[in-house]
Amino acid sequence: MKLNVGGIDRVVRIAAGLGLVAWAAMGGPVWAWIGVVPLATGAIGWCPPYAIFGFNTCSVKKQG
């Protein structure tokens, strides 16, 4: 599994995910639990839709 979620993208996903999960835990709407998805993808650095569509926000230095 190759990383495809980069720095700023990861921070935004983790922040949004934590915000949604916290809102759901404090009695917010049930749909706010969807925050688990961006939280997980930000934490592991890999996003399945990015892999399917060929997106990559992870900056990798090329050798050579």
C-alpha cells in the first residue's frame, strides 16, 4: 500500500474527522460518525478513492 495522502491533506482530514466524531459523541447527528473515515485515511496516509482515480497529494522526492 503506497502512501497517497500528503502533509496538509492529512492534517485537514484528521482535524475534520476529529471534529465530526467529537460532535457525534456529544449528541450530534448520527451521520457525523462519518468523521471516522477521514480520520482513518488521514492517520494511515492512504485513501482508496485516491488510489482508484490516480490522485496523489504525497510529495515524494525522486531519486536520480
